[in-house]
Amino acid sequence: MSDYEKHNISSAADEKPDPNSTSPSSALTSKAASAIVSSDEAIMKRARRKVDLFVLPLTILLYFLSFLDRSNIGNAKVAGFQKDVKLTNHEYSVGLTIFYVSYILIDIPSNLVTKKLGPNRHLPTLAFLWGLITIFQGTIKNYGGFVGARFCLGLIEGGLSPGVIFYLSSFYRREDMQLRMSLLYCATALAGGFSGLLAAAIQQMDGTLGHRGWQWIFYIEGGATMLLAIFIFLVMPASPATFKWFTPDENAAYNKALHGSWVEEDVGPINVRQGLSAFMDPQALFLAVITFTNGCMLAGLGYFSGPVIQNLGYSNTKTQLLTVPPFAVAAVVSITVAFLSDKYQQRGYAAASMSLCAVIGYAIFYTSTNKHTLYGSIFLQVIGVYATAPAIAAWITNNTWPHYKRGTMIGLGLMTTSCGSILSTWLFDDPPRYHKGTSINLALACAMCVCPLVTRFYYDRQNQTKAAIRASGQFDDSYESKKQLGDSHPSYIYAL
């Protein structure tokens, strides 16, 4: 059991009768209390399974579609998009960059819109709109159309990530988050692999109805997104309190468990002070460094793994197929690491160890000349980068409170991730070995390996300080005080 779980139940434990008492009534009362706690826990777990089955898959599907429609430009490039539209390498990079410019602009405001409209309405609507824009990308004729389409795509897709993470943080306890975040990020890894598999099949339609293979990639994937968005709109629940698959007992037990894990149900009107407090929190700087480095490598792998593999000497179709295995393996590793991280409640060590895999992968790619070794090193790069992302996302949601501070911190994390992604769009312009991009990503991977350890040290010191304050008893433990101080309150234990 984690430290914060122990603390959250400590007050209830203090009220129980002394288990060492010889009084028969006291012993009976103790047994009854234990039975009630055990029953509540069983009901809560049953309710959580329903959330895992009915809520989590919808968010995973949204994430999958988002990354598929964002990164399929790389598959289109392999299929001849850049050549047909007559884009220079510089113009292609500008188009990739402009996506993240609009993406950054919408990150924080999007959560306010989600709050106003409701995530169950806002998020699927975004998916429908970016699916429509993806279809329009198949009609691009020139550089201006390319830049305009990518700007609009970023403006719409930018609202999804903060909205989904925020949405899930209202459905799960802090200690349950990383495994679910890993499953969410697995959607991006699977999209990275599946997009290559799908593109390999779709590009065989080259010439059908007078359209090129890369156009069919946009038409089919964008159309599928629009249809699935309609389905999600119809079935997505608004909140745990209104989740219709809960029985009354499950509703009560699950929402009680959420409340005990600092998950708020009644958040009230928009609180500007809470939001601004995120900018002044020291942990924001530590997390920004990690998310920036991770974002640069995530985007680089998403956009350029195909061209990098192609420049090792493979055909178009084989290149599309060879992008699949690294992302598939990364998905399995990410889930495994997340399970262990949730079990032992260790976010920092999980992030640092996976970052080390990325360091090794980039180092091998930079120094080796063997074609098969170079391809093998891409596995380590993808595993390291994709398995680190959910640990960091879980850390952000675990260690920021209350509601609007958490929402702002999620937005900040995604903004810095997008800034890293902008950098990545300018790194891979020196084929066939891409030494510039590889060397910069190697340096960023080293920073991503060290920074989680520094951040963990900071959290540990803060927890020690809070423990001393709690031991002294000289603090206000009222809900009003907790709301005022947020995660800096002595009773709020940071996840390590």
C-alpha cells in the first residue's frame, strides 16, 4: 500500500475500537468494521473494472485516432506525397512545425472548453472535426494548402490530450493512474505501428479512381475517424457520478474511493488563482524539462521512423511494414513497466530506467554502420521514449491538486511536449544517417534519464518536510485549508 493510501485511511483507522481489547463487544465491533471495509474494497474494485471496460477503451480509441491522423503524413511521404505536391525538405518541415504552433495555442484553453461543454461531448466532436481535416489533406495541391491543413489539424487535435488526461484523472485514483496512462500511450505506439501496416495495404490502391496511394491513406483513415467519433459521442459517460453502468452500491463505493484519493467531484466555477498557482510551482520546471525532451523524441519517431528506415535501403512497402515491430514491442514493454510502477508506486525510477533504453538506442544508431544493428537500435529508442511518457503523465496528475491547478499543469506539460515536437521537425534533414537529429536526441535522452531522479529527490524531500509538520500536529487539517494550500498541504503526499 502506498504512503498516501495509508494516510488517507489513517483517520478512519484511528476511530476503530482497540483490536487488543478483551471486551467481546469491542472484538465484534472490530470484526464488523473490518468486514465493512473489505466489502467496500471489493465493490470499489468491481466498479473500477467497469470503468476499465467501458470508459478507458473510448479514450484509448480517441488517442489512437489522434496519433494515427497526425502521423500518417510520414506514411504519405513514403508513398510519394512530398514529391507529388512538389515540397522541398524545408517546406515539409515548416508544415510539420505549424501543426505544433496551433497545437500549443489551444492546449490550456481547451480544458476550459471541456469543462464548459463536458468531455463526453467536446472530445468526440474534436475527433469528428480532425477526421474531416484529414480527408481534406488528400486534396492538397501545393505548399499553401499543406501549411493550412496542418495548422487546422493542430488547432483541433490540440484539445484532445489535455482533455483526455484530465477526464481520466476524474475517473481514477492517483495510485491507479500510470497503468491506465500507459494503456492510453500504448495507443500512440500501436498507431505508430498500425499506420505502417495500414499504409502498406492502402498504397496498393494507387491509381484507383484516379487518386494516388497517399491520397487514399488520408481518405480512408480520416473517414474511419469520423464514423468512430459519432459512436463515441453517443456512448461516452460524463463523470463517475453519472456513470450508468454502476449499481447504487458501486456508485457510492467508487466515488468515496475517489474522494479519498484527492479526486474532486464538485469543482465549482473556474478558479483563476488555482490555475495560476501551477506556473509558480517548482515541480513545473522539473516536469517541463522531462516533457520537452520526451516530446521531441516522441514526435521524431512518429514522423521520421519511416523515412529513417527507408534510407537504410528498404523498398516503400517493406519500409511501411518494418515500422510496425518497434512500436508493437514498445506497447508491451510500456504496459509491463506501468503495471510494476503502479504496484510499487515508483514513477521516477520507471521513467529513468526507460529513458536509459533510449540513451542506448540513440548511441548505437549514431555509432554503428551495420544495417540490421541500426534497425535494432530503433527498437530501444521507441521502447525508451514511449514507456517513459505514461510515467510522466501519471506523475503530473498524481502530484498536482486541486482541480484547476491540475488542469493547468496538464496543459503546461503538453505545451512543453509540443515545443519539443517543434524542435524534432527540424532535426532529420540530413539523410541517410541523420547524424544531427540522432546526436541531439541522444543528448535529450540523457537529460530525460537524469531529470526524473532529480524530480524524485525533490518530491521525497517535500514529503519528509510534510511528515515533520504532521508529526508536530501544528497544521490546519480542514477541507478549507486543503483547498487553499492544494498539493502543498501537509496531508498531501507526493507520489515518488
